[in-house]
Amino acid sequence: TRIRPSSKRCAVIGGSGFLGRYLVEQLVDRGYSVSVFDIRQGYELPGVTFHLGDLCDKQALLAALEGVSLVFHCASPAPSCDDRALFQRVNVDGTRIVLQTCQEAGVQKVILTSSASVVYEGTDIKDGKEDLPYAKKPIDYYTETKIQQEKLVLEACDTQKGFLTVAIRPHGIFGPRDPQLVPILVDTARRGKMKFIIGDGSNLVDFTFVENVAHGHILAAECLRPESPICGKVYHITNDEPVRF
Ligand code: NAD
């Protein structure tokens, strides 16, 4: 017998990652029961069940989604991994599998972590809104697959069937336990490769504190109802002020 989906039961795909772990912690604090689905177990937390598997493995995913009504999808290969086949397999083919499996498992809501880079064409964007077109020439293959992933998730939104989706677009994410941004900056600086300024020193870059990114995802999940205007939409997420870089 299958467990009926409960509104307080959720799964975080990629929940062992930097952002995913903050999501898991905040969800637990808010009284959700949380399953993590990831290829690795990054930590232990009371009340959190870990299911180890690849999101391209439908059977493994289906087992982890039993009784779950809300799914956060924040798994991706690292942008720096430079493996085209892996980006295609996980971000595009894998996202199709995630959506199909969610529908089969009776999941009602899917929150995708997308990326603000999906609208970046290489020229500056200030106060960019969500109606900017997708980049025609994405800056890298990671971004190309994030565009396809986002489209798949938004197109799957179907209020008639009660399958609701929304995507959140952070740009850079910073905060404690960040495995990429600050460690790579520090390493680059140590190797003496940060002695140049590109432009006149007034460039701005958008970074959002990881707890705010996680909180934004949860607010989106809690607002996502069939009559809600956020169904099938995408939202940029940011702190108040960009960081001078
Ligand atoms: P992360 O690498 O820390 O976490 C990603 C997690 O996904 C990891 O735990 C990894 O094991 C898991 N994963 C990868 N492939 C998987 C697979 N095939 N099956 C199951 N799990 C898999 O990355 P993060 O910084 O936490 O990023 C989370 C999301 O946010 C990603 O979708 C990323 O594209 C997006 N994003 C991140 C940033 C940033 O600055 N960190 C900015 C914009 C968007």
C-alpha cells in the first residue's frame, strides 16, 4: 500500500549540497519531515532520511518520493566540471525523469533551483526582470542545460491536474560551508592571479546569502497553490544590494 502524500512531507533532490543542506535545515525547523535524495550523503541530521541514488534512476527516485507532496530540485553537476555529457544527462534528461517520477508518485509541487545566468548574454544587466528573454548564446554548456531544465519544469505546470511548478533564479550564492565561490577566489588570489581589474573597478555582481536563497524557495513552495499567480513562473532572487566586485 502506498502512503498518501502529506503536505508536510517533502524531498530535497540535491539535499547534500551547499544550498540543499540549508533548505533541509530550514524545512526541519518549520516542521516538515524531509527526505534527501542525492548521490552522496553530506551530513546527518535528526529527522532527515537520506536516499542515495542518481536522479536519472527512476526506480530509486520513486522509492524516495513515496508519500511526498513537495519536491525541491536543487541537484546539478558543478558548473566547473566541464563535462557536457554529464550536464545533458543530469540537468536535461534527469529533470525529465524527475518530473515524470514526481507525477507518478503523486507529488503536487516542484520548486526548481534555476540560475540567473539563463538570461545573461555577456553584456551587463542591471535591475533585470524575469521577462528578459533566455540567452541566445549562453555563456557555457552548464547554462545551456539550465535553460532547458527551467523550460521543462515550467512547461510541466498544470493547474488542472494539480501539478504545480515554480523556478527560482539566484545568481551567486554565498555563506558558510560554500564549497565553490570563496574557496576558488581565495585559491586564485593565493596563486597571484587576482592582480588585475577588469573595467574601471565599478563592476557589480549579484550575490545572495544562502539562507535567504533557501528561505525564498520555501516561501515559493508555501505560496504555490492552484489559484496562485506564481504557478509556472520564474523568480529572480537577490539581496537588497549588489556587491561591488
Ligand atoms: P552543490 O554542488 O553544493 O550541490 C549539488 C548537489 O547535487 C550535490 O550534493 C550533488 O551530489 C548533487 N547531485 C549532483 N548530481 C546528482 C545526480 N545525478 N543525482 C542526485 N544528486 C546529484 O551545488 P549548490 O551550489 O548547492 O547548487 C544547488 C543548485 O543551485 C544547482 O541547481 C545550481 O545550478 C544552482 N545555483 C547555484 C549557484 C551557486 O552560486 N552556488 C548559483 C546559481 C544557481
